Amino acid sequence: MQIGQVRENCQKILDNVEKVIFGKGEEIRLILAAMLAGGHVLLEDVPGTGKTVLAKALARSFDCEFSRVQFTPDLLPSELTGINFYNLKSGEFNFRKGSLFANIVLADEINRATPRTQSGLLESMEERQITVDGTTYPLPAPYFVIATQNPIETQGTFPLPEAQLDRFLIQLNLGYPERSESIDILQKHIAGQPLLEIGAVCDMANFIAMQQAVQKVFIHEDVHKYIVDLVHKTRNNEAILLGISTRGMLALARLAQAYCAIGGADFVTPKEIVELIPYVFPHRIVLKGGLRNRPAAALSIVEEIIESAVVPLEEFKR
């Protein structure tokens, strides 16, 4: 598949989702880029801003298996991964698949579940497999987790550990819609249910071909060095306790490839790197002085790091 075809297919998906979600075109594009890059997305915002609806609209745009899990304090890890149960008829133990056995998994309000349950996602998000009682089960391809969470300050929540946050390729905040967009939401959603009116515009075989095409988007050696310089600056900053991991470095490069492909470009420039860093770096950084899980504070430091880094001077033509 050529990059031009990737762009056309992505535009169909974007148009489909925007029939339900208004005024969030850039956020939808970023999530789609994360999916093409093989990553996962964390949506954090106050209740009622459309996080769950956005996730459902994306899932309905694909001809795939979809699973929605409402995370609660009493949710058990086995409900996610699956469990072996004794079958009285056959006299044998059988494996019953959990909610994670799907192409797209919506982990709704993920930070309301206990850390033990949250850890049930770790293997699936990183290795695309689940191990139960010593037996490993592969997950369907492609596999994508889109999680929503309320702000950490909300009562009854459990902050996600650093290892879990690092597995999310990007973190997004949707925010409230503008006035004109709010009017559109009222008119469309009061008159009916737009979410139920949209259907699949892309099958899984086509999407896998798109993912393979995205991997061919060219990244110049100088841009590679630029990414590495930015990562190392986070590791050597006096205000940062935990800098960007190798996983985070690869995530930025892969996201840049996918983001450029959606726009029809077949190579990455430093401009895309700078644009995407605010979605990839802040949630992975732990600041000194007890300022954990503070993406806003981390973003401020990341912006300073971007300003201090030397940008490759070679001209890139689109």
C-alpha cells in the first residue's frame, strides 16, 4: 500500500468519527496516528467531555472485535485476562477468554480500578499476549487499548504507576468544545444518536496494510539524532527524576511516521517531532520534589528542553 492510499483511508475514518465528535479533528488524527503506530492512548479529562463516545466512534469505524470494560474498584484481573474453569460435562479445565481478547479495548475510567487489576493490562499492551496459569495466549492483531481516566484529584481513583503510563504512546486532554461546536452537539445529539448511525469504513486486513506502509516513512539520520538529543536532555535535567525511556523514544519516532503518513508525507521533519512531543513525553516524566503525575508541570520543562536542543538545519521538502 502506498502513502497516498493510507491518506485516503485515514480521511474516511476521520470523516466518519467527526459525524459524532465535533471540533476535535486534531485529537482524532493523533489517536488514529497512535493506532497506526501500534500504540495505545490515554484520554484524561473531567467527566462528560466525550472521551468514551470518541473511543466508541473510533471502534465503530473499524470492522473488528470491540470490547468495553468499565473499570471499578471490585474489578478482578481475571475478568480482563480470562480464567481456567472446570467443565463438569467434559471433566476438564477450559479457558474462558477475558475482556482483553479483542482488537480494540476501551478501558473506561481505568484509574478507578485497583493497582492489581490495572497490572492485568501490562503484558497485553506490551507483548500482545496474555499468560494464564503458565499458558500464553496471543491476542488478535491489530491490538489497541484506548483508556479514559478522570483527573487524579477525583475521589476514588488510583494513580497509574510509571510502568503503566509508559505503555501509553500518547496522552490527550479533550477539553470542553467551543460555543459553535456545543450548538452542533446539541442539535445532532438531541435529534438522535449519531453514534448508532455510523458504520465501519475500514476492515482489519486493510488497517494492517496501512500499518505496514507507515513503517516505510523515511526518517533522516539527523532527525534520529535530534530525537535522541531530546531524550537524553530529559534524563540529564536537574528537575527530572525519571526521564524518557527507550520505549518512549521509539514511540515518538513511530508516531511521527504515522502522523506524516496521514497527511500524505513520506518522510519526517523536525517540525513533526516538536509538534508531537507534548503528547508523548510529559506523562512519562517524573519530576523531583514529589511532583508525580503532573503532565502540565512536565510539559513546561519539556518545552524548555525543546528550546535548548539544536534543530537539524537540513531543509526537508514535502
